[in-house]
Amino acid sequence: MLWINRREGANTLDANRLIEYTEPVREDLETFDRKLHDYLRGDSPLISSIARHLLKSKGKRMRPAFLFLSSRAANNISDYSVDASLAIELIHTATLLHDDVVDESDLRRGQETVNYKWKNLISVLMGDYIFAKAFRIMADAASMDLIRAISRATERVSVGELRQIEETENYSLSEDEYLDIIADKTASLFAVSCETGPILNRRSSDERQRFADFGEKIGTAFQIADDLLDFVGDPEATGKETGNDVLNGQVTLPLIYALRSVNEGSQREIVSYLKSGKGEDEERFARINTFVRENGGLDYTYLRAQELGEQALDSISGVGQSIYYDSLTGMVRYAVARAS
């Protein structure tokens, strides 16, 4: 097993570990950050204010990191790699702005959301503005294959978000249905990030598929770990309170597994409790968390994320050893072990 022992979770959450894994592409990420600041500088005082607010909490830059590491590991770096990473990250940022409106979120990454600090209309329109920026960048790369791939990934994100809303409080949701939703919602942008190198260098369709599969599995594992954090996360590290998703009717793998592990009577009891909305949030979450924990939901979910991470690395096992491949392995560990 390539995985870090689960008890080392506190260390894997440390930002220094992420810095270590991304060190081989530090110059790429620095160029990315400089260009991102330029692109978000703004065409009006309001846009500039919102851009400054967004840039204060820039996130982990997971998609650009995977794009640069996978491209360099397979000798697929290109003059347009940074621009492609900008387009993908801007699309991700735009979807977050829209998500926060849908979820009525007050905080993201530990700071006020745009919809809370300004208002919903501003957040939606800023998201639209950032989408437009992303597609303008893609056009400059002059690769129709890249435009098609990123456009398809963006479409998948929307499908995933809509399906997640559609399946709210559907406590009969299966594991396969859940995986399909998060593959669209989250993994699609990871997949196209890792496929970008082969696309820009006009590699074979087989190579494109292998790297897309790698990114798809990593993105799925990342989202599974993120959903696990709703049960075990530290609010100071995640920027949101534990239990927020499950109490708002989101049905994720820890709960899916726990529900299928008990008899029908126990299922009906816990589902009825979830739907009733009775009690204080802290009390309700404590009961649900205990149910999930005692019925193996947390352990199963963590192992499922690990399994997908291993499958991801198998997808690119033919890539030769290098500092970039070693860092990819570390990034896979990091993506999953955040929720250990």
C-alpha cells in the first residue's frame, strides 16, 4: 500500500506537505498566479474589488498543480499550459460563485462569500464574467480539441450540480449514482486538467484517455474525501462547519454506506429523523454522525477514496520515474488523506 497511515492525518493536512509536492512545478504555479492576478484585475471598480476578495483566499490550486505535474511527468508541457490551467481554474471559480448562491453559503475557505459580502445577483454575474474570461483564454490557445474538452467538462459540471440538487434528500440514492454525480460535478475538471498536456502536444487518443482517466479518478477520490470532511473535518482547516451538507439533505457516500448496512427498520428511523428537522443542528448532526460511524460509513468511504487513488496511478503506470511522477504520487496521497 502506498498510503500514509490514517493516524498521520494531521500531518497530511499541513500546507507544508502540499508545498513539498508542488515544489517541482513551483515556477509554473508562480507564473499561473501572476497571470491570474492580471486576468482578474477587472474592468470596473466593483469587479476589481470582488477579484481582490477572491484572490485573498486562493485555495490549494489542485487542478493547476495536477496539470503541470502530469504534463511535465510525460514531457507534455506546452507554451499554452499555463493559459489552459487558467481557463480551467477560472471555470472552477465561477462554479463556486454560483454554488454559494444555490447553497446560500456565508463562508468559503474561511472568508465571507461574494454573495454574502455583496449579494446574490453580484455573485451570479461575477461568475458569468469569469466564465467569459475563461473561454476567451481558451480561444487564444488556438486548439479546437482543447476548447471541446474544456467545454464538455464545463457542461458536465453543470449536469453534476443539477443532479445533486435533484437528488437532495433522496436517501435511496445508490453508490453508483452518487459516483456518477461527483464524477460530473468535480472529477470532470480534474480529468481535463490532466488531459490538457496530451491535447496540446497532439498525442495519441490512447494517451489522452489514460491521462483523462487518471484525472477522473483523482477528482472522484478528492470529492469523496471532501464529503468525508463533512463528518470528520476541522472547521478551521476546511472553512465550513461539519455536518452542513448532511443536514441540508446532501446524500453522500458515508451515509449511503451506513444506510445500506442496516435493516429496513433502522433505515426508516434515521431517514425519518433526517427529514423531520427536529432539534438543534449540533444535536442532529451528533446523532447522524454516530449512526454513520457505528455502521462503517467513515471507514468504507476512506478506503474507497484510497482505492480510486491507486487506480488513478495505475492509469499512468507507464510514465517513467521522475521528480514530477514522485510528486504526482504525493499529490494523490494528499488529495485522499486530507480526510483521514
